Amino acid sequence: MELMMYIGNDLIESIPLDHKNIPNPGYLGSFKRNLKTKYCELIQQQPEPPEFIVIHSIPQSFQANSNH
């Protein structure tokens, strides 16, 4: 799983997550706070706030093998 941060249509950063920790209070929030701090200047220049999406990622080796 990954946490993805978008500003507008632009993907700013993607962070891998441990799916076992997602139910723990504050787990996702800590990543969001760190990303907001890291990209504070960029966020201030945009009229829209950043969006955060959690996706279930498929390992690259699985994607490569499924194309055959």
C-alpha cells in the first residue's frame, strides 16, 4: 500500500505503507504531517490544499509476469 500526495493533478510524492499499521491511530496522520511540512512552500503557492490517497500497490515483479 502507498500514500500518495497530489497537488492539483501533480503527484508530489508516494510513500510505501505497512498495511498492518494502517488501522493504528495516527499512523497515516504522521505521514501526512511530514509531507505537509516538507512541501510547505509548494502548498502555500497553490490555491487548493493537497490531496492524499491510499492505494493498494501491485509489486513490479507481479505486473511484469501478468503481461505474458
